[in-house]
Amino acid sequence: MKILQLRLNGRIPSKKNSRNTQRSTGRSFASAKYREWHKKSALQLLGSDKIIGSCEVQIIFHMPDHRRADLTNKAESIMDLLVDLRIIEDDSWEHVPRLILSCDGVNKDNPGADIWLRQMS
């Protein structure tokens, strides 16, 4: 069984709450701030190994402050990043049948997320 441990530093944005809507067309798109996070985070994970097939994903968040935050929205940002970088094939239930989210509280000095990917047989 292959296990990958990854680390993302800094505040993890909520993808759902990082959207802008174009008034003329009503189309929704990722904000500039979200796109910048995605680009910066991709550089942090550049060169990471890949997981083939299904895997369990565990994400432990380290919050930078006491702001109210939704872990599932933040996890969606991370999962989409993992797919975009082809670290995992897809984030559907067939490829990620188990997703474990937790938060260890506030860590002002080292906010971010620890990510464990465990390949399943």
C-alpha cells in the first residue's frame, strides 16, 4: 500500500466562497485571490508522487486564526488541486471512497493542511 504525505502552507481558501459572477452573463468564475492560491499551492506540491486507483484521503487543517470556517469547502479546494496536478485521478467516490477531515485548532505560526493519501487495494 502506497502512502503519500503532503503539506500545504498558509490559509486554505474555500472554493465555494471564492467565486465571482460576471453581471452581464451571470457566469461564475474563480476569484483572482483563489487562482493565486491555486498557483502557489501547485508549486508547493510540484514533483509529488501520484496515486493510481482509489485512495483514502485524510486532511488535517491548521487554522491561522479563529475565523469561522467550513472544512468541507476548504477540502474541495484541496481535492480539486490534487486532481488538477494529477496526484489523484479523480475526486469522485469511486476514486476517493473515504475522506477524513479534521482540524487541530489554531496555529498562527504554521497554518495550512497536512494531507495523507493511502492507496487502497
